[in-house]
Amino acid sequence: MNNTVITCKNLKKRFNDTYVLKGINLKIDKGFNAVIGPNGAGKSVFFRILLGGLYPSQGEARFFGYDCWSESYKIREKLGAMIEDPSYPGSISCEDYLSLIFKLRNIPRSGTFHEVPRLLKLVDLYDEKSKVINKFSSGMKKKLAFIAAIIGEPEFLLLDEPLANLDVIMREKVKGIIKDYCRDNRSSVLMSTHVISDINNIADKYIIMHEGEADFLDDLKIKRLLRSNKLRIVSVNVSLMNILLESDKVVAVQKDNNGLIVEYKGSFDDIVNLISGFDAGAFVEEFFDDKFILSLVSNLFEGDQVKQ
């Protein structure tokens, strides 16, 4: 049985004299596939080509066996898609917008992903259902784009940076929805991110993109590489920062917009147990900064790639 969903052969995209994609050769199978890469790696251009929104300068891309440019209408019948910066008809409410999508796609309204109120409640937008979209924050627009993509339970989700502009708690919630959706509906996902912790431990396959090139990582290498000596904490304990600084397991603590970034030594479990002793309800995740991921992709594309 052929499980391949997406095939790219020598896929290139050029804008003026600059190649954004430099000859991508990939076969992407069913399952949860994650595309990791820093900003500017070519992820969004790659996704737009798959959706038929951009014409390749050279090579080809096929989705479900269909050409992504000339047969894109056939692809979109099976696809739920979310681009990084979607545009909306700003003068209508989010409830009316979702209802319009149901009507345009002729989707029956029965089931968890077939009812507007249920979809809005999934991402805490139900209380904003009557608000016009041009009054939404960037995070609210991101949540709206996500639930619009899963309307009707499509067999494949194409999600470009779905967790950007979301707070830490909502990021975890949306990650859980995506993971459960893939499992419960036996659907496949191709999701891009520049934040490694977004997809660590939930994807089946990992694709690294860097300066227009792409390649797979095998499971052993991804587990070895996706380790950090930093974590992010969201806690209601206002004294936690001072408490952590007193521990010999903690190297440094700094604040960011979403909580505390802690650099530690020793094992991840040890530091989590330390935090739990002071705040059992604290949210903790591994933290990978831009410097980490740039180092990762640079090493991989300097001759140490792993072919699928």
C-alpha cells in the first residue's frame, strides 16, 4: 500500500534572482509530519506551493497524486489548510465567517468539527462570536484560522505556524487538539514551526528546512538533537523566580512575555520536581531559543544530513 501523500521533485522557487527553495526532493507519507526551520527558511513558500498559491520556478510538487498548480482544486477538496498570515472579510463576525465556510464548502453540520458553537468553544472564542473580525487581536485571528481549517474533518491538515501569536496555555491546548484530531480521525498533518517545543514528542516524522533546502531526520537523531538545558515556566507563584535562583540546579532565570526562562544543569525531571515542590500547578515545557535551532540546522546542512 502506498502511503505517500506529497511528492516533491527538484522543487525550486525563485523571486527575481533569489532562490527561496533550492531543489527540494521529498516524499511525505501519511501521519504527523513536522517541518522545523528558522524564520526565512522557506517554510511558508513551500506550503503555498503545496496549496497551489504559488507556481514553482522549476520541478514539481504533487499532493494526493495531483499537480499542486494545475489540479489544486482537487487537492483542496480533501484538505484543511491554514496559512501563516490569512486575510479575512473584516466586517463580519467570526460566527458568520465560519457559517460562510460551511456553506461554500457544502459541509453538513453534524459532529464535533461540523458545528460552529463547538468549534468556537474549542479555542475559547465562543464569547467573541458576535465580534467583527477586524476587531480581533493577532492571536484571536490565529485561533479562528485554525478552527476554519478543521471544519468538516478533512483527511489532511496543512498548518503553517498554527501556534504563532498564541499564549503558552493556548499553544498547549491547540497542540492537544491537533494531536487528538490526527489520532481520532486517522487524519494526517503537515505542520510547520520555528519553535521546536511546538512539535517535540508529538510528530511521527521531522523535516528540517534551512535556506531553501529540506531533509528528514530519523528518530534517533531527532531525540538526540531535540534536547535543551532551558525550560519555560508559567506559574502563579510570584516568588518562584527568587526561589529558583537559590537552587544549585539553576544557572540563570529571566522573564519573558510568557513566563520565566530557566537555564538549568542536571536532568529535566530533577528541575521539574523542584518546581512542583513550590507550585504543583505550574506549566513547564522545554525551551529552544533561536540560537539553538540555528545551530541545529547549520550543523545538519554542513554535510551531516540524514536521508529518509
